[in-house]
Amino acid sequence: MFDLNYIALFKDMSPEMAVFLISMIPVAELRASIPIALTVYNLDILTTLFYAILGNIIPMFFILYLIDPVSKFLMKHFTIFNKFFTWLFKRTRIKFEGKYAKYGSIALVLFVAIPLPITGSWTGALAAFLFRIPRQRAAILIISGIIIAALAVTFITKTAWGAFLLFT
């Protein structure tokens, strides 16, 4: 994820804190933190899920509650931010619009739950803002997606890692 060595970046921290912080990083989120927690740090599944989910939830609240006033301020005062947010909002609307119109709220849950880069809580919170989903409802939907994604990534990691160890 962006060619960062998360293990080296957080080497002076406890494994739990590293998992928590990696889960907060856009794109990496729990899609990177869970495999690292389970295979590098050898954390147990419950500890891994607790820190990964918590770390992934926190940025979502900041995005849901601050993106509107911050983006309006930056767009009004800085041309570069006006261009950036216009591009970002347009791109997110295009990626999410058809799915949301067709499937409604479940689309947001599934969008966040898909364990692929760019489909996590950061983008889900942005999509919720763009489609004016009420914050409380959006938070519940996004947290549901985060939990599903965490379980899916954990299952995939344990299955793939077990197969890797079996054949090495």
C-alpha cells in the first residue's frame, strides 16, 4: 500500500499500537493491519480485531463530522483545494452513485466491506457525505462494513497463511 514498510515505520511501538495506527492509514486500513498483526506480530484474533476495527472506525468519525466544514473552507480560500475536492467528490460520486441508487444503504455497507484498497471506511465516509446520508446512519452502516471487512480479511489471512505454512 503506497510502498510503505509499515513494520519498520512502527517498529518502536507495541504491536497493538502499530495495528491500531496502520488501521487508520488511508488505503492500508485494516486490509494491511490485520495480515501484519496475525503473521508478523502473531497477535491473537480477538486482539487483532479489536485494535484493527477501532483504528479503522476513528478516522471515519472525523471524516463524517469535519469534511463538510473543512472542505468548504479550503475550497473557498485555496484554488488547489477547490480543484482537488471537485475532482475527489466527482470521482467518488461516479464510483458509488449507481450502486447506491440501485441498492440503497446496503450498498454503503458492501462498499466498505469489500476487502480491496480504496473501498474502506475513508471512502465510505466520503461517499456518505456526498450522498447526504445522515451521519448517525452512515456511521452505523460504515461500522457494519468495517466489521464484515475485518472478518473477511482475518479469514483470508488465516486461510492463506495456513496454506503457505503447510506448503513450505
